[in-house]
Amino acid sequence: MKLIRYSYKLIDYPGMDNWILNEIELQNFNLIVGKNATGKSRALIVVSAFANMITQANPVYTGNWEFTFINENQDEIYYNIINRFSKPIKETIRINNNLLLERNDDIAKLFSKIKNDFDMISPPDKKLVLHVRRDKKEYPFLEDIVEWAEKTHSFKFGQVHPNSFIGNNRDEKRHKTIEDVPALIENLSDSSKTEVMDEINSIGYAIENIYAEKESGEDIFYVKERKMKHAFRQNLLSQGMLRAISLIVFIHYLIDKNTADTIIVDDICEGLDYERATKLGSLIFEKFQDSGVQFIVSSNDSFLMDVINIRCWNILVREDNHIKAYNYKNSKDKFDNFKYSGLSNFDLFSSDYLD
């Protein structure tokens, strides 16, 4: 299942200004761009937070969440959660505009596929309906949403450093994250490990092996370069090399294990030079866009922008507490006409063309 659009509003919360993220349209590969402090990272956090609320990794956060998905049958599933300060949770689910869940105050009516009628339930105040009432035959639409959430993974590219991987011996049932990369290396299939090394080399490095070893109970990974006698321990790698290897390993593991519908990467290519930023961006855009996994990534890197088709962009513009996204769907004429301007992709972002 894929997320095709979403929006978020935080309104009337004591001690905080209202904050409104207007609707963002998504496709299979998505690049979120915007000037500093326009809300790029927050736009990605909204998606991660929504998934975490559904899996109960986090509580139900305050706000008005509107998310629309498309499933394998090409049905549109609309899910709206409204959780306002000191007020009961409201929920609505529609499929192709047909109401399947409506929750107001203490009562929720939930459509049963088996009964072909609505059940009336009273869910706990701080729980969503899908937290307390699940049955894959009776409420299959709830399972679609839960599976999407369980297969949504985030990666903060710009925050990866050697110590990111220390302290990774945790519950095997939880989501895999960037902190697990050393252990994930050893869980790759042989073919994926070969592909990982080929891809790392294709973006400008020269390695012949990557592997992990246990040290004081921790998984530590090593990289052996072709012309070097000894392998480098992770703390001796350059920041850019460490981040690029980690991202490629992470993606391959998730695809290998079929545990990803959505991969979110914040500040992709942060810290990489021109050659490696453009090659890594092209690699992910070209190789993985047909993998069945949806990518939602953010960046202000001009190198990366110039190799990613502008039809994949969402350009965020902030006016006070409102954030609006310009994309190919809502600004088609402007995006189409831009290609005749002779300017680079980056100029679409940096100029006042959209204004």
C-alpha cells in the first residue's frame, strides 16, 4: 500500500502556535525541498509519527491528521484522526468515499465485512479503534493501514556518525533502524551483499568487502578497501562514506526481507561531495523506484536536485504558520514550462519562479 497524499494541522494547543501543513501529494519517488526553516524535516516527521501512532510505538499525538492511501486493488483509503487538547479522539475511514469507520465522543461505528453491517463499540479514550479491534477477515481495511505502518522506516542521513551504532542490542521484534546497520550487514543475502558493494563502488569508493564483528557485545562494522592491507573500523571511516554505506545497506536489507512499503530519508546526501551526492541520488532514484518501495526523501543539496526529475519534487513554502507544497500535480503548467527556461533544476527551488 502506498501513501498518496497527507496533511496535518495542530490547532488550539495551549502554549503553542497553530501549525498547518497543507496537503502534500506523493508518488513512488518523492523529493521534498525547501529553504531552511520551511518545515522539510517536520513534513517527514508527520509521516513517521503517524505510522508510530498506529503501531503504538508512540502515543496518539495531538493534531488533525489526514492521510490517503491506495491499496493493491487501487482503492483509495482515507483515514482522518482528530485528537484535540482535552477532547475525545475522532476518527473517520472511507474507502472510495464509502464510510467504514466513524468515531465521535465515546462511540465508534465500524463496518464489518462479515456481517455487512456496522458494529457499535466504545474504544478507550487514548487508543485508536485499530488498537483495540482487529480482524483481518472482518475489518481488512484496518489491516491494510497497520501493515503500511509496520513497513514504514525512517533514516536520518545527516545524523549518522560512528557512535550511531553503539548500543544496538535490542528487541529483535521492533523496527530495524539506522542503529542496526552493522548487524544488518551480516543478515544480507550473498547476492544483496555483492550488490551493496557494487553500488558503493559505483558512487566513487573502492571497496572489496564489508563485514561486522562483535566487540564487547556490540556489532561493529569494517570496510576493506581494495588497495589497503587492513580493513577500516567504522570510527575511522569518513562521515560521507559511513552515511552512504549505511543507507545502501539499510535499503537492501529492508527490500531483502520484504519489510518495507515506505522508506523516509531526511537530509539525504548531507555531507557528500558533488560526485558522490549526484551518484547516490541517481542510484536511489533509478534503481529503487521500481522496487515496489515508496521513497520520501528531503534535501537542499543542489547537486542532488539537478539529477532528480522535478516531477518528483514537492517544494515547500512557508508563510508564518502555514506550509504549502508546490508539485507537478497542483502546479503542472509551471513545472512543464520551466523546462523551456534553460535553467537548472536547482533554479526552480532557489528562484522566485513559482511566485
